[in-house]
Amino acid sequence: MKQTAPSVPSPDQVNAVLNRIEIPQDTVERISKLLTPVSSLIISDNGFSNETGKDTDFIVVTH
């Protein structure tokens, strides 16, 4: 069975998504104080579920 490579979004598509995100400056400053050079910041449009919240592990589903 021949596998096809997953599609990779173009830089224009990625930039379009990132341009839709608006973060207030005070929030940017608070987050910036917490990040280090090897940090990752994940932004999602999915709300909390039974998979997230107090006393749960952080789960990221990737495709």
C-alpha cells in the first residue's frame, strides 16, 4: 500500500492563521516573562473538556 505524505500548509496559510490571533499587550508581557528559549506556547480554539483541567495531564492531539 502506497502512503502519501501529509499535506503541509504553505507559509501564506500559516501566516493567515497567525494573523487572526489577537493577544492583548498586557497578556503578551505576562506570557513573555514565563517563556524561555526552549518553550512552546500552544494556542487552541478548543475549549476545556474532561481531558483538561484541574488534576489532569496536559494532552495535545497532533495529526
